[in-house]
Amino acid sequence: MIKDLDTVVLTEDLPEHGLKRGDLGTVVLIHAAAGYEIEFMTLDGQTLTVVSLFPHQVRPVRRREIAQARAVA
């Protein structure tokens, strides 16, 4: 179950937002009508975007996963 302030993993590319499958975001709001507001940030704390997503577009972080860095435009 995904909760407020959980870190989640994007399950599909969102090129219109410069996001790629596997990017990590933080849940900032859970919508009553099934969905989430997710904030995506750089590793130095700059917000890239806040996006409304459906449940199938994100998943919880799983055990034994490792984060990976990539540059954004």
C-alpha cells in the first residue's frame, strides 16, 4: 500500500515531463479517486515536476533495489 511521503518508482516513461521508467518520486498527495501527486526531484533537492499519476504508473520500492543516477536536461 502506498502512503503519503512514500518513495515510489515510475513504471513508464513520461517524456513530456522528462521522466523515465525507474525514476524515483515522493508521494505528496493521495487522491480519493485513485491516483497520486508525485514530486520528482534531483539528488541535490531541486524539484523537477509534480505530476498526477494513476496507480498503474507507479509502484512501491521493493527490497534489495538500488538507486541509479542520471542527468536531466
